[in-house]
Amino acid sequence: MTIQTAIQALSALLGERLSQSMTILEQHGASESYYPLTPPDAVVFPQNTAEVSEIIKICAAHDCPVIAFGTGTSLEGHQLAVQGGISLDLSRMNAVLAVNAEDMDAVVQPGVTREQLNQDLRATGLFFPVDPGANASLGGMAATRASGTTALRYGTMKENVMALEVVLADGRIIRTGSRARKSSAGYDLTKLMIGSEGTLGIITELTLRLQGQPEAISAATCAFPAVADAVNTVITTIQSGIPMARMELIDANMVRGFNIADGTALPEQPHLFVEFHGSESGVAEQAERFAGIVQDFGGSAFKWALKAEDRAALWKMRHNAFYAHKALAPTLRAMATDICVPISRLAEAIEFAEVKSRELGLTCTIIGHVGDGNFHCALSFDREDAVQFAKVQDFMHQLAETAIALNGTITGEHGVGIGKMKYMQAEHGGALDTMRLIKRALDPQNILNPGKLIPPSNTGPA
Amino acid sequence: MTIQTAIQALSALLGERLSQSMTILEQHGASESYYPLTPPDAVVFPQNTAEVSEIIKICAAHDCPVIAFGTGTSLEGHQLAVQGGISLDLSRMNAVLAVNAEDMDAVVQPGVTREQLNQDLRATGLFFPVDPGANASLGGMAATRASGTTALRYGTMKENVMALEVVLADGRIIRTGSRARKSSAGYDLTKLMIGSEGTLGIITELTLRLQGQPEAISAATCAFPAVADAVNTVITTIQSGIPMARMELIDANMVRGFNIADGTALPEQPHLFVEFHGSESGVAEQAERFAGIVQDFGGSAFKWALKAEDRAALWKMRHNAFYAHKALAPTLRAMATDICVPISRLAEAIEFAEVKSRELGLTCTIIGHVGDGNFHCALSFDREDAVQFAKVQDFMHQLAETAIALNGTITGEHGVGIGKMKYMQAEHGGALDTMRLIKRALDPQNILNPGKLIPPSNTGPA
């Protein structure tokens, strides 16, 4: 058993920082989604980059799969040990190594969570903007190219990671990028690692771009007669160039979930939740221009959340949408998916989701970072009800195909993991073979998160 | 002669669209820099992607180097046929294929120049923001990860190319990315191709992100007692979060060049040339805040360029800086270099350049996109004066080393080409081997722009 031999060697290296306790294994093999428990053979807890490098060398020597683990909040099964092996839990590498306020950047270890970093930054007047909802680790967010509610204004992880330290599949440690704001010096290995889901290397350090806290922030909600009116408001707003910080669509079902789960009393209609960042006068100007567009599409007056605590409550509610969805059908399980389309096709895509879920008789909620053309559907189902589960799968399948047909993508921010692998060929065509070539060049033994991102083929280990 | 065999086959395919005329060969083997004329064996002029694919297949069959050619404005010798072979001139693939105004994107062929695209977009209220100065081709700009004066506000090519069509080293055609604003679906091949300088594939189509024309634009110049005052103004401005559209440093020598070449009468002191984009009131607010900072550092009152034609003249003068530099020493040749450092180290880096060039007795001008930490030095020299030329080389060398020592990069926007290869190991360390692995995986025969970007090693064709 090569995995067992690897575990013996790792145990000698790490002592108590290797665990095979059932609780720990199950925690690392669980998923927030519907995937069955798929625990690793062992979990290791490295304390520094040198140790990660030693671990990878041992795994390479014994052909043992290595799965990087952050906080386990993936919705696409990234962390599941589908081929066994070890889970590399980076949560103890959680130091903020440097905050360079004058350069507006920070250097962190991969286990630092976004809330921890922003807590650390409070006194500096700076913040890290990427906000996927979950209090994910920054290493995990980079590995899945995460984004969330603020990507509209500040970009995704792709735009906000300047440089990485990475341990490669043979244990070598490399640095990609520098602290310069831009560079034309060679292949963009930073961007290649971002979104590679632990299949090309293990991220052991990140240099992140920070933003100045805006002088003024205001948030508001407004209701619309129909989803199409809200979507048309979004499209017009984007085209008018208003620099919205957040613009979230919440469909009527989801509002009902919020009212149940959060005790709110919002009108059960489609809503936009928005936020403006800027100078005092800039925010006022943005809000006024946006209000004009809202009015044109029959939206209600704004309900403002002006105080910091009211804003925090609003976005906390939004971030907990998956749990609010579950409140609609508490006895059922729930599954969430995400697609992203060009904004001109957004109304079509959302209408498809509404009509199709209604046709299939499924409890469906739609929320989304619609300013980017990205939205999520959550569906309730009984795992024991094969007919209903098949309907959910059918819906997911048709939604992914719709995304591709509309020139969009099968995932805007959740990643591929095991859940979306089956659509990679349809989305990428021949480019998938190029991804395979890169995987094979950087991980010829296929030990880094095998069975994820790249669907199996006859042409190589990936 | 394998190259000759390839040329015979290409000639049969292309007829008159293959040229071996000396004028054409020399035009494609010339450089705006100091490199000697290095012509290819033939130049081909494909008309569409299928033809590019056929050309590459022929070259692959005969191990013939292929060098993509846009407009030839590279300063680092990207287009030179250092190992012979064919120059693939993409200037006839110059159609704007689609403008999706509602999605604020455009699909173009690689030979479209940035001025051509912006001319085409005039009626739409949209523009493509990346502006490297030269009227370069968009394919070439993507291949070198170009940026320029507006990157501060709108990003570089990296942030403004959404998707590509690429012909690989074996002639296969792939598409990277989609028209969605973001995606987490697999490796970021778009970003891998951007900045790869024609060494991993030939870009045959680009999907570009567009921006809305700002409601208001104003530009201004102001003079400072010393370079350090101008640089400190830049640093404070960036940290204060003012969304500057352009912020260019011009040193006193360069101002003297402008006064000679452009007939201006600017005070021969260090200057900042700036531009503000936004709503009428937003621009006024930005300008007022910036003026406060300028005053704090002893800068002069603004000289405004409010009319569109005055702004155009200002930026034309800036873009022609290399020629204005030459006006300072009309009998000498000139060489330009570029580095980029974290903004907190910018004053040090510029001071180094000033002091070192003075010590060496060289005519040096410094200009830069300093809001990004990126600046250029141009130096005059007599190619026949070996001592002077060695001093120029020494300066270039020490400036590159300074960039690396300050946590920056050897090139912010000009690219590596042949000029910066010798510093790639120092900047990237072990990551250079990862670049080699990728090059070998995607171009195992090393036919795509061989002898560029990746320095020779004993470990493979790259």
C-alpha cells in the first residue's frame, strides 16, 4: 500500500500533527453539498512552507494523493479524497506576515481567513475586498478563483492576488510574481495557479492587493414587480457606468426564505440589494443616478441601511442565503449551483431557471452577483426520492448547458471540483487538452488533488 | 535546409502572400531599439485563422521557427529572427468582428490596432482603454502584456482581454475563456497566453473588455522643484485613493526634450502630467483633492488642458517622448528600458537612475507611469564609442538589478524579448524552470519565437 507507506513516513516527520482519528478524517471528507462523505486516509497539519515541501516529497516518493484543505467550504467537492491519500490542512499556517500599508498590499499564509485579515487590517484604513460569503481561507479562495458580492467593483481573486509562493508536485518551492503592481516578465504563473484547485501546486503564501476603506458607504434594498425588471435595472446600471460596489439579485422565493430564517418582513417580491462606495458626494451622486434607473423599471423606493451595523446585518443575511433557502423546506437537503453569462443574456438565463424549475416542480431560489452576470440557483430535494433527485440533476445539467449556449461559463466562482468536470469538454473544447498538457507537465505523477477539475481521458494521468 | 523546405510548402499555400523581398525581410527584422537587423527567411501574410493553422502545421513539419509580427514597435527585439525562420505578419487580419455594446466587449482580429479599434468605437460611447503610446496591434499588445498611461485606472492587457483564439504549435486552434465577465472553470489559459510573447501560441482573435466614455475628462500639468517632490505627490495620491486616470512623471531633461521637439515652453523642471475621468462633479472633486496634495509638496498651479484637442496634443507629446529624447542628442542613438517597483520604493529607484546616469556621464531622461511604480529611462549613446556603449549597458544592468532588489520587476510593460532574458533567472529563480516546463509541454519542438523570453538552459529546447 503506497499510501500507507507514505503515511508512515509522514507520521515520522510530523508526529501528532498527522491524524487518522475518525472525527478528523470525516471532517476533511465532508462537503457542504450533496456529495457522500469521502474521507482521506490521513490529515496532516504543516506549520510552514518547508514542512509542506517535505510532505509533498514524501507523497511524491510514494505516489500518494495530496489534497490541499482550507476551511472546507467548497460547494463542488474540491476537498473530497476521491482517490484516497492525505488531506493537507493549512489552517495552522495562518499568520499575516506583512502589511505594507504604503504599498497597499499584504503578505499572508494560506490558512488566514478573509475575516481574520480584515480584522487585522482595521487600524490601517485598508481592507481586502474579495468576499465570497463564507469565511473561507485566502489560500482556498485563490485556488478556486473565488469572488462574491464585491467583484463588481474590486474584481475577483484573479485581480487581487499579486504573487504567490507555491510548493510544486516534486516538493520544490517557487515564487511567482513580485510586489510590483504590474510586470511583463514572463509567463503569468500567478494566474495559472489561481483557479487550479490544488491540482498544479500547493499555495503556501499569498501577496494580496488591498483597497483603501471608502470615505462613505451606503447600502439599500429595493423591490421590483418582476425579476425581469430587476435584471433590466442591473443591465442599464452597468451600461451607465455607475461604479456599484455591490448589486445582488434576490428572487421572491429567496426573500421568503430570508423572512423565515432572519425574521425580516421584506415584501415577497424580487429585490436588489446594493451598496455604494466613494466620497460622501460621490456616493450621493451614484445613489441618485441608480434611483433614477430603478424608478424607470418600476422599482420601489430604497430602504436604506445607513448605519454600519444595519449594513452588516443586511450582508450577513445575504451571505447566509443557503441556510435561508433550507428554511423554505427544512426537511430536505439543498444543492447550489452557479453560472455566469454575458450581461445581455442574463434575463434569458434567469428566465430559463425560473421556468424550468417551475416545470419540474422544484423548490428553487435564485440569487446572484448579477452585475457580473453571475447567479446561483439553490434547489431542495429528498436524497431518498430518486425521481426528485433526477429532476434536480436534470435542472443542473440544463442550466450548465444554457450557460455555454449563451457564451457564458459553467461556473462563475464555485469552481469545477468534481461537480462540474463533466461540462469541461463542452465549455473548453480543444483547450481542455492544453489544460491536460499543463497538468501533466507540472504534476506528471498526478498526485495533486487527482480526480478534480480535469475530467479523465485516455491521453494521460489527468 | 528545413527552413527552405518549409518556405517552398508555404509558397505553394500562399502564393504572393509569401514574400522574400529584401525590403519586406528587413522591415520585419528591424527593431526600434539598438539591436542589429535580424531579418527572417520569409514573411507570410495570412488572411484568416485557418490559414495561420496551415502555416503552423507546415512549420511544425519542417522545424521552421515562426515569429508572430504585429506592427514591429517592440523595444526588446521580440520580432527579430534570431534563429531564422518565417515572420508571421498578422496585419491583414485586421477586422473588428463584433462590438457588443450592451456587454461592453468587442471581438477583434489580432492585426487591429488600438487606434483603429477606438476609431471604430466612436459612435458607441465606448472605448478600449489600454494605451501603450505606440499604435500597436492588439494581438501584439496581448502577447507582450502591454499597458501604458491609463493602466492606473483601467488595468493592463491582462485585465482587459476576456478571451482569445489561439493557434498552438501543432496547428490546433483553441478558444480560451468566454464572454462571461468571470469564470472559475479551469486553468486560466487566457492569462497564460497574455505576455507569452508568441512563444506558446499565435493569437488569432481577441475578446476585449470595453469601457464607457467618461462623462467628463480633464487633463493638467504641474511642475515641481525636484523629482522627489513629484514622486511623493504620486505616492500620497495613490494612497489617498483618488481614482486618477493618468499620472505621468516627466523629469527635467525630458521636459527640455519636449521643448526642443514640440516647441513647447514648459519650465525645465520635473512635471506630472495627469488626467481625471468621471462625472462632471467627480472630476472636479478629484482635481481639487489632487491639487491639495500637489500644493503640500511645493508643486505649481495646474496648467489645464480642457479642450479635447489640447488634451490630444498633450498626450501625443508624451507618447512621442522617445523621439523628444533623441532631440536632446540628435547625432546619437537612443535606448529605452523599463522597470516597475512597489510604489514605496519608487523614489529610491528613480534616485538611483538619476545618480547613476550622472556618474556615468550619460544623457538620460526619465518618464513613467509612476502611479503603477513603472518608469522608463532613455539613454543616448554612440554605437561606435565602445566605452560609452559599455556604460549604457552597465546602467541598464544595474537598473534591472535594482528593480529586483526593491521587490520589483525587470519589465513593467516592454516585455522580455531578447533584451531582458539575462535577468529572468535573477527575477524568477526556480519559477523559471516551471516556465520552461510549460514551454516544453506546449511547444516541444521550440518553433514558436525561439530564443525569446526564456533564456537557454541545458534542460530543454527552451
